[in-house]
Amino acid sequence: MKLASLKSGRDGALVVVDRTLSKAVPVPDIAKTFQAALDNWADMAPHLNDVYTTLNQDECESIPFRFGDVASPLPRAYQWLDGSAYLSHVERVRKARGAELPPQLLDDPLMYQGGSDSFIGAHEPIDAADEEWGIDFEAEVAIITDDVSMGVLAEKASSHIKLLMLVNDVSFRNLIPSELAKGFGFINGKPSSAFSPVAVTPDELGTAWDGCKVHLPIKVYWNDVLFGQANAGTDMQFDFVQLIAHAAKTRCLEAGTIIGSGTVSNHDIKGFSCIVEKRVVEIIEKGEASTEFMRYGDTIRIDMCDSDGNSIFGTIEQEVMRTSA
């Protein structure tokens, strides 16, 4: 099943989207918003799936589905937790500054709580007031959970994964060091993230979903040139069930919690999912970085396709623009 939120008010209007991402059905009689469906997922999901079935069989009235019409699937969420599950990414960044990977990172996931009050749609711009902030993209996979009890065991966490999305977790790299130096986390260095046009239930991934990882490449195009195609199922030190268990160690997770994988990265380099990783590889290999961060007018496209080449989530396509505020 594929679901999206058309732009409407603060929380969007829930629609069921067909498998080809070409048409949709509003479902206000079932749930007006995505969050409303998640709040009562066990009852809502079968009704939404019935609509999905009839839509794919072309047996109901529908409207055209256009990526430019959608907000983030969850335009705002109760919680956005982003991990850093690909240690090849962490190792490279640390190596560039002469730091070793702490042994505990092999067993204890990195995760931070990001701002979740204003996500942006997949085709909305990346706003920045200054190019010198070091504008970077980060291609990730994310899950949406239902209610998760505190202390849930990893082996029981898979059942709480209800939907998956792609993410562009934008970073302002040159603002991050001074923030981290304070010892209290990100604020200015992490603007609003963008999510794929649709969120999909795990069954839409077929054999590419093993219950805890997505075994498909995430393709990244910077200014229409292929920049990376790392496989999201490879070198993921902490899978999604482990990330859920970590997040729920000392508290419950409310329905609609989003958990990100962190920047997808492989030890066997197949391009990059963010600019900073390419820069640190250049530093390691050549002594200095030659690749610059994004500039006004630059574009980023993030996609993930099935074995037949069909987009699963729809594309994230954004242009960097000078903020008007």
C-alpha cells in the first residue's frame, strides 16, 4: 500500500496512491490525515488497503497524483529520530580528522532527536540564507512506527514497522562543528528534512525487505549527474529493529514516530549519498577536498527503484534557493 498527504493545512489530507504513482483517492471517510490513520492503524489499515486494491484494479474514481501537490507524508510528526547506522560513513568522517572509531559504536547506535514540527515536501526547495553554511544533502531510508512499548526487544520490534520512506536529511555542514563543540547537539545545522512523495508498507518492497533492512540501492543525482548508488541493505551495522529497540530503551514511542537510517554508505564505494563523505575521501586520498558544497540553483534527486526500474517511493527533487525570509 502507498499513502501520501496532499498539501492542505498543517497536517495535509491523506490519499491512497496507486502502485504506479499516477493516481490517488482521497479517503476522508476513513482518516482525514496520515497521523489519524496511524493513531488507529490496526483498524484503519484494512480499510485503506481495500481502497488500494480497488484503485490498482481501476475500479474506483481517482484524481491525478502529482509529486508537486504533496506535502511530506507526515507534514509534522510527534518524533523524528535519526540514526547513523552505516559505520563506513562514520569511519571516513572521523578518519579525515585523525580520529579513530570508538569501539562502543560497534554495539551502541548513534542517534539524535531532530526537529519534526515542519517537514517539507519532496519537491519543495532547500532554503538557505547563506551558501557559506555548507549546504549538503543526505540520502537515507526511514521507517514509521505504530505505538512501541518502552523496553521492546529487538526481536519483537519488526512488527512495529508500518511504513517506509526516503529522506533528504539536509545539513548545513559549516554550522555543525561549533554547535557540536558546545556538547548539546544540532539546531541550526539541521534544517527541515524532506521525505519522499509516498510512504509504503513493507510488502511493497517484496523480497528487497527482510523485516529489518531494505536491500536496494538508493540513487542520488546531483545536478542530474549520478553521484551515488549505495545499497541500503549492505553495511548497515544497526538495522531498523535494533534502532527501534535503542530508541525505546527508556521511553515509549508514539504512533507516527519516524526513525532514519542515517546516510546510506558502503565500505565498497559506489559513489556517495552526501557531499561531505566525498570530501573526506578526497582529504584522505589527496590531502585536501576539491568538491564544494551545494550552491544556489543546484538540484538534488533521490530515488529508489524496484528490480524492473520502477520508482517505489517517488522522487525527492529539490533546488537550493536563497531564503526569502
